Amino acid sequence: MTLQRPDQEVPVRAVEDNAAIAAVRFEHHSDALGIGTPRPRLSWIVDTPTAGWQQAGYELEVYGSDGGLREQTGRVASDQSVLVPWPFAPLQSRERLSLRMRAWNTAEQPSAWSALFPVEAGLLDPEDWIARFVTPSWEEDPNAARPASLLRHEFAVRPGVFHARLYITALGVYEAQLNGVTVGDHVLAPGWTSYNHRLRYQTFDVTDLLHEGRNALGAILGDGWFRGRLGFGGGRRNIYGDRLALLAQLEIRYADGTTERIVTDERWHAATGPILASDIYDGESYDARLERDGWSEAGYDDRDWTAVRFVDRDLRTLVAPMGPPVRRIEQVAPVSITTSPSGRTLVDFGQNLVGRLRLSVQGPAGQTITLRHAEVLEHGELGTRPLRAAAATDRYTLRGASVETWEPRFTFHGFRYAEIEGWPGELQADDLTAVVCHSDLERTGWFECSDPLLNRLHENVVWSMRGNFLDIPTDCPQRDERLGWTGDIQVFAPTACFLYDSAGFLESWLQDLHADQRDLDGVVPFVVPNILGPTPPAAAWSDAAVIVPWVLYQRYGDAGVLAQQWPSMQAWVDLVANVAGERRLWDTGFQFGDWLDPAAPPDRPADARADKAVVATAYFARSAELLGQVAQVLGRTADADRYLALAAEVRAAFNNEYVTPNGRVISDAATTYALALAFALLPDAAQRRHAGARLAALVRDNEYRVSTGFVGTPLICDALCSVGEDHAALRLLTERACPSWLYPVTMGATTIWERWDSMLPDGTINPGEMTSFNHYALGAVADWLHRTVGGLASAVPGYRRLDIRPRPGGGITRARTRHRTLYGLAECAWEIADGQLTVDVVVPPNTTASVTLPGDAEELIEVGAGRYHWSVPYQEPRPPRLPLSLDSTLGQIRDDPQAWSMVRTTIARHTPALIDQIEAGNGISGNKAMTLRQLVAMRANNSTLRADLESVLAELEHNSATGKNI
């Protein structure tokens, strides 16, 4: 094999003044204002063009807010640059420091000193809070829709403000205003946590919003998740409480060193305003005629406002955010405005998204505009049935002034289409825009290849993650649900952590999981935060308690999250061990099983082909094994021995009960084989070989259409590749007939669907009750795309060592995968052209990579940081050819690219229209069981065509026998 390597592969021992510290993170925060830990771990990225750059040491300095040097480490001999322990005195509440650093390479040459990176602690002790929660004093009907509340307070500010911080949260959702200006850019703050255990507060720098003299601080409170309707089947209101309340503490530090605190207390005043009702599911109603101009400014006359009263709340539940907030991320313009068959005005934004509409309108006072939202159209009308009981409707009543601009504050919708009613005059495209909202995570992963349908599939995965990562990982963003289903994120977490920096986001959610789990004596609830009450243990769903922390460790190298979640993980595995008993089989109780197997009836989504006990016991083995490995990482030797032994017992029980000696798994379903292979449940190579062959046969026999649900889908491609069935995995991926990953793409999908056939081929909506068009779970295959087709994976936790191993095939001729690791950008790009495979790789500083290039003589190459280019001879391997004849089906012929090319050419020479019919999908394409003989019979005077096809088939058989390539 000929390798073409760049000159940079040889480490350059030059002066290191071109190495720079590009970024520093505190825990998982780039913006470290209001951080919630006194000892934030540090991570940094070195930017250098020097190939082979490895860190040998670092030096840190911290400076106080006065600019003076506080502490320094001196040179520390270490190659670690991710989640390095805080080496200084613990931060005190409110303390603000600035950190700078430099790093040494292995030639003992330092980088330049970095810029200063600020870090500031929030309120770390409950005793720091002197504010109290306040609520309007009026009485409310807890069962009715209630208007949003306005709260305000005026205060004086002396000259000489040095800086000011606003610490604030609410029971409900809030928007703060200071002197008429909105504070921050957060949406739906403080977000959704397990409020009875954890309530986030936010920290804002409001120095520039204050002025000498009279000032005013105000807040708008909406129901949000705290007391709005939550849950399906009608849901419930007031799950966490029936009174909205505000907690605010404005701390003003003056140049003379004194501090003044403005807090929520009995001096505040309350009123209602223009938001008549706001609900996560049902939308927002706003009457602009009720606006109170200047209400959050000093000098406003609030004599008709009511008093407030205190709400008792345990301030020990207050926590600082661990991840970024929800923000307005982008705007999407309409692509068309049309009239439906019933005469309604429909706006298409061209993309299924999550957020709300912003409108600009001019019209008479009292005119009400109604905005209804849906993901799809059915029969040319808004398809609202999948929303179930969610109204997803916003209403705006005009004030009658000049141009009025409005966007709802305290709701969000999942939609591509909007129906507009009551618009004054003719609606124009620039009158409306869709505002995309989600947690403002940093994008870290990208993939694209030569297949445009796969590119659209990947883009759909990204959009579904964006829409469902709105403060918590939800199942769907549009109907009367939008809950943190554990099973969905359990399967999707690896994909999420590649595409976006999800570390802080998911760590926060895991803390809620543990809190709610404690309430249920170790049972992990179906949804987190838990609003469903007591639920039974359920495999794959509840196993999120173990699997998601392990994913975070694998992707970010964060052993801290394992230590944090150890009690939760251990409690879950111990509970399942108790349920399974000495038999070590989990074959009793409720199970979701392989949820939404495409063979399950629409109204019975749990009726899968895979036996539920097989699924449950497989996950029991998996979680026990992972818990043993976690114990090893944490140095808990006795626990490691205990849980690894438990895992071995469960595997043995699994094999004794569910597996035949030759590797057949009970149910004989693709999902059960995928579980057995992916979770390494089969004890010997012969069993694995037979199970792999059977899995591949099931995939082929199903004509490469998907036959797995939530459990099997994320595993099946990896399972096939683990036994050398790469071709079957790629064919499964690229199949277009329903059910398949690409079927929704061919139907115009712009997000991942809940069901493989959420929309039926005739354009109607699946009749099942659960028919979301934005559900990321089935998009978990993107992780396999990144690692296998793209060839970019981590060889050790945290990407300190990369595993570069592209696997071309399936007709894909090029792919490019990039991931921004905690060390910098890693990349693998490959292309096949003219019998050569070219591979371009980027390895970040302070990392290494093992590169395996496919080809005639596969070779493992070890490289350090740098950019690399290789070119090797390459011919795509072909799977063993099945004997072909006139009685072979179209599916069998098309599964063999070489055979299909020759057969297609032969048919096209005789009857081009027949090929057009096959490839146009008019019914022949979908009928893969049709034989060549039946196809030939469709043409009159077909003897010549039959003879030519027989000749082609004979040639194929001869070439297969002799090993000749065509």
C-alpha cells in the first residue's frame, strides 16, 4: 500500500511562540458568570500549527477584580488539559477572578500567555439570599387560565456604581426588566427542573442598565411548567404549585466598597397586564390594549397596583445553571403563503421547527389575529390531529397604533405550517417570521457525504435535536406531552454529544433524574422531571440512569459525572437485581419493549416482535456491566468485582434461557439479535457468528426495510458491522421503501418522525394516537454514521486518542465528518475516485490518532497532532453473490449493485420505459417481490429480452465462480 504523508507528520521542534491558548472553560461553561461551584475544573484548547504538539506542562495565574495577582501555580508537569482540578483557594460567593495560562510542549517550550478569562461565582450558600419569594396578593381560580402577573419596585442608586448583579428566579417562567430594558436574552427562564428539589436561578450583569437616581426593576410571570397544564390525556395543572412567585436580589457594589441590595420583599407591587393567558401546550393570548406603558421604568404611577405577599420556599433548592439557557437562535422566513381548500390562509416555513411566530401588523384596535400551528398538512389543511389536546394557538388583539410587533413570551410550538386568521388586509411574507428557540448549545459535530438523501437525513436529526433540547431532552415539541422521556435520550445521547456540547445540559437533567428517583425508592421514572407520579421500572427507559452518565464519560472524559451519579446508578441496578431475583431474568412486570416496532399495530405500539423479557434481561446485563466499569473508573474495587460478577451471571442466565447453542435468540427478531451482539451477551465466537448471520438474513429477508423499534434501531447497524456485515448495514441505511430511514426523507420530512410511517405514502397521517413528526429517537443512527461511515470516533474517553477508521460502501463515494472535541477540531474526510481512496485527517493538538485505511492491504498507522493526507488503491468489497435467475426478485437483483447495473442496462436496451417505471416508484419499484420472469412477462414479444437476461445472469454466475470483477 502506498501512503502519501505530509511533511508535517514529523514533529517540528521550532520555537513555540506560535502556540496559543485559544479557549478556557470552567466546568462546561464558556461564559462563567454565576458559576455554581467553588472549585470549577478547567479545560483549555491549544491552537498551534505545529505537528505532533503534545503538552508537557502548564502554568496558571488568577487575578482579583482589582487586577492584582492572587495566586499562581508555577509550572505544573502534566499532559492534562481537560477538566483539570481547580488548583487555587475555593471561590467565595460573588467572587470574581480572571485566569490566564500558558502551556509547555515536550521540548520544554512555553506558549505565549493567554488572554484573561473571567470566572465569577454565584450565590453558593443559601444564607446569601436575603430576598424572599413574593406573589401577587389577589386570589386566583387554580383551575382556570390565569393572566400573567407584573411585579415592580422602585429604588434609588447612588453615584459611583462599580458593578451590579441581578440574581433572579421564579416559580413559573419570567422575563425581567430594568428601567424599561429586558434583562438578558433568556427564553422561558428559569427553565424546567424537578422544582421541588432543584430550582435554577440566573445571574445577570446589569451594571450598564443602572443610572444614578431613581430606578425600577420589574418582572413578568407566566405559568410555564410550574403551574401550566402538563401531561397527556388532558394533563394536570398546578403540579408544582398554584401561585406564581418571584425571587430577585439586585446587588450593587459601589466604588467605595459598599454594597446595596434591592430584594423582593413586601414593598413590591403587582398587577395584571396584556398577557391574558399563557400555556406551554395551548399558546398565549395577548391584548395589546391592556399594555401598561412604562411599567418597568421609574416614575410610573402604580397607585392602583396591589400588594404582594410572601411564599414560603426552601432556598436550599436553589442551584446555578449547569448548561446554557434557552435563547432565540435564528429566524426562518416563510417560503410560501397559500389558501387552503377551505379558504384558510396557510404559511409554510419550509422547515419543521420549534419556537414561535413574530408578527408585524397594522390594523384597527380590537382586531384579533389567531395563529394556529402544525407540523404537516393533510388534504391541504392544517394537520392538527397529532397535536391531540394541545391547542397550539396564539392570539393577538391589536392596540390600533402604528405598526405593532409581537412575539409570544411564555409558550413554544413545534410547527412548519401556520394558519393565520383575522389578519387585517393582505398577509405578506415579510409580515411574519418564525423564531427558532432551543437551548443555546455549542454546535460540535458535522457530517456530509455524496448521498443527498443521507445528508437530508442527518440534517433532520440535527433539527430534531434542536427542537427537543429545549431546557430538557423531550420526546416531542408539539403535542400535549413534551416530556423528558428517559428512553428517548438513553438511545440518542451519543448522537447528541457528537452534534452539540451537551455535557452541562445532560448533567443537569441527570441530577433531576436522581432527585425524582429518590422519591420513588430507586425506580427511575418514565419522564424526568417526573410529572406522572409513581411508575414501574422499565428496561431501556429507566436504564438511562446508567447509560447516559456513561455516554458523558465516554464523550467528554468526565469521571466527575460518574461520581455524581453513582448513587443513582447503583440504586437502579440493585433494584433490577432484586426484581430479577436469583434467576437473574427480568421477565415480570410492565415493559415498553421494542417500542414502535413498525410491525406493531398503530394503537398498540408495545406489541413488538422482540420478546419483552429478552429486551429487559439484555438491558439488565448491560447496566450491570457498565456499573462495574464505572466502579473501576472511580477506584471502587469491591463494587467493580461485585457488579461485573452480577453482569456475568445475567449473561449466563440470558444464554441459558433465551439463546440456543447455535446462536438463535428467542423471538428470532432483528432487535433481539442486535441486543445480543451489541451488548456482547453471547459467550463464544461460534454463537456470535451464527447470530450475526441470522441477523443479516433477517435484514435481507425483510428487503432491507427496518424491522426494529426504539430499542433495536440504535444498535442494529453496529451489530451488523461487528460481525462483518457492513454491506447489510449500509443497505439498511440507504433503503427508501417504507419503513426505512430514508422513506420520510422521500416524503419531504425535515425532522425525524416518531413512527417510520408517521405520514403514509398517500400523504395522510398515520392513524395512531402517537404520531409526532419531530422525535429524535430513530435518528440515533447518526452516531453510527459519524463513527463508521464518517470514520471518526474516540478510542479513549474524551477523544484524547482518536480512532480514524472510514468504511466506504453502499454507493457512498465521499464523506466528511468533523467534531469539535475538548482538545480542538478533529476531522476525517474521504473520497473514492479512479480506483483510489483518499483520506484527509485533522488531529487536534495534545491528542493522537490510530488510523486504519481500508484497501487491498489494510494497515494501522499511528500519528500525532497535525494534518494528514493518504491515498491508497481501493475497490469496494462486494458481498457474496446469491445465485441469480429469472426467478430472482427485484429486491435480490437490486441488492447486488453489479448485477443490477447489468440487468438494468439490458432491460433499458429493450424497453427504456420499463426502467423508468421501476425507478419512478409507480408500484413496480415498491414491489420488490416481483421476479424478473414476471417483469419480462409485462412486455409483449419478450423472447429476446428473456434470452438476453438469461445470458447476463449466466455471465454473472460465471464471474462469481471465477472471482472475476466486472
